[in-house]
Amino acid sequence: MSILVIAEHDNKALNGATLNVVAAAQKIGGDITVLVAGSGAQAVADQAAKVAGVSKVLLADDAAYANQLAENVAKLVASIGSGYSHILAASTTTGKNVLPRAAALLDVSMITDIIAVEGPKTFKRPIYAGNAIATVESGESIVVATVRGTAFDAVAAEGGSAAIEAAASAGDAGISKFVSEEIVKSERPELTAARIVVSGGRGVGSGENYHTVLDPLADKLGAAQGASRAAVDAGFVPNDMQVGQTGKIVAPDLYIAVGISGAIQHLAGMKESKVIVAINKDEEAPINSVADYWLVGDLNTVVPELVSKI
Ligand SMILES: Cc1cc2nc3c(=O)[nH]c(=O)nc-3n(C[C@H](O)[C@H](O)[C@H](O)COP(=O)(O)OP(=O)(O)OC[C@H]3O[C@@H](n4cnc5c(N)ncnc54)[C@H](O)[C@@H]3O)c2cc1C
């Protein structure tokens, strides 16, 4: 078997999510090639070559890949990927943007969000917001799949010594162009990779109160910050902070849910966290069904008190 893993990166550094995808590839078994599509991305290829278990890195360096436009990257993945038995990417915004397009170009169906490898073509994946797990078998000649990172322990970033080869660019697909991007700069850890996550829900009341109450807690714990969809929809915080079925999937060592009721769509994004703490004034809030610890009280007094004691 030959597996092509699509690297996620920003032209400077390899995103940790790629290490989880390589772990899933190892479970499938076979030669693992990492494709780095970028512009001025030699440093990313160098990092990918050091990843444990990787046998080859393909670097497609072209201005067409500078901003990871899905149309351009998918065209490249389809042209290179036809020679592989499996094509894998992280189940992130980027992976979910690129891989369905590549699968369509290859005229194969794809499997999304795999959480376990049962065989070379058989996988487990969550359905109904994680309330049931389906075992699916691909009948395609090329298995195209996105991998839920939290379900696979990352391989070591160091220890490998793969060869780096240049790959021919597939050029610009000519159907999209990069205009601009606004990136929220934060000193906090990235939400999906953080060891501790502090999330706020509708119960925090406003964007201002979100920061007044939750920032000191996140600062003390060195935590990333998340939110429920209700908090995002109300405009308290940007939507890249949403945790849940239609947001990000996280599984940190510690997840603190503040003023979040625990709707199944929210639980779908955080219930695999190792320790869950809920802070809610309603002792019957559904979040308590998954919480290891819960503090019943008004978040406006409980959280500052907690911060003063850490
Ligand atoms: C297709 C679909 C996809 C969805 N995807 C997502 C998703 O990805 N993520 C997500 O989060 N939701 C998602 N939702 C929405 C979800 O169903 C809930 O509406 C949402 O999670 C509720 O957010 P919340 O818990 O912040 O708000 P609420 O349900 O309103 O809960 C607020 C909580 O705060 C508590 N509270 C209020 N004031 C205080 C106080 N002063 N002190 C302490 N506690 C207080 C209340 O007791 C309550 O439990 C989705 C819904 C649908 C239909």
C-alpha cells in the first residue's frame, strides 16, 4: 500500500494536525509520502522529512499554492494521488476544503472524519453528531479520507529522515483567486492542539463579559479559548472559536465549560476531553452528564473566585 498524506502548513511550519494523520496512515500500513503544496515552503518539507514513519516528501513549490486555494491544491492532489492506494488529510477546515474536490476529480467517493482504522479499507467514523459510530468499507480503487486528529496520537515530529523530491506543479486551476485574509492574532495556544481549553457559552451574557470573566482564567491556565455556537452566533467571539458538531473538535486534557448547557451538538466537539469541568448555575444542565466535576453557581462570582485560588 502507498499512502499520500497532504501536509497542512502555512509555508513556514508544519501544522501538528499532520502528525495525527501520519499516525492514522501508519495504522493502515504501507509507504507514507507527505505532499507539501506551498510557495517558498522548503522549511515545511524539511520538517515533514523528519517526521517519524514518513518515507518520502514531495514538495510542489509554486505561487499557485501560496494561499492553499482548495481548487489549486485539489488539482495537484488529484494529479499526484492517482498513483496511490490512499490519500489522507486532516479533518480540518483546510482538509475538508481540499479533499472532496480531489476525490471528485479522481471520480471516487470519500470517507470523512475517520476515528479508527479497522483494515486497509475499513474505518470507523462518527454519525449523528457522534451518538453512533458507523463502520464503513470503501469499495474504491483509491481510498480518499479525512482523519479526525483527536482520535489518533500524533507521531513524533523528529526521528525520521525521508528523502525530499520536487513534484511538478499542476498550476493554477484558474477558477478562484486569493483576495485577502484577516487572521486573528493570539498569544494563546491553538484551540485544537491545546492541552487546556476554557469555553464560554450564552450564559456569559456578552462579548465584554466573556473577556472580563474568562480571560483571567485562560491566562492563569495557559489555555486556549473556545465557545458554544450560541455565544458565537450572538457575536460574543469570532466563529473560529466554536467548538462542536459544526465547529472544531477538541480533546484536551482539561475542558472547562462555562455557562454552556451541553447540547448534543456542543458535546460532539468536546466529550472526548480527558477531564471536563462544568460551571453552570443550573445543576440539571445536560453538560453535567459528561462532566467529571461541576460547579453550580453564578459564573460571574465562581470564575473570579476560582482564578484567585489558582
Ligand atoms: C445543525 C446544528 C449544529 C450545531 N452545531 C453546534 C456546534 O458546533 N457547537 C455548539 O456549541 N452548538 C451547536 N449547535 C447549537 C446547539 O444546539 C445549542 O443551541 C448551543 O450549543 C447552546 O449554546 P449554549 O450552551 O451556550 O447556550 P444555552 O443552551 O442557552 O445555555 C446557556 C447555559 O448557561 C447557563 N447560565 C446562564 N447564566 C449563567 C450564569 N450567570 N452563571 C452560570 N451559568 C449560567 C444556563 O443555565 C445554561 O445552561 C448546533 C445546532 C444545530 C441544529
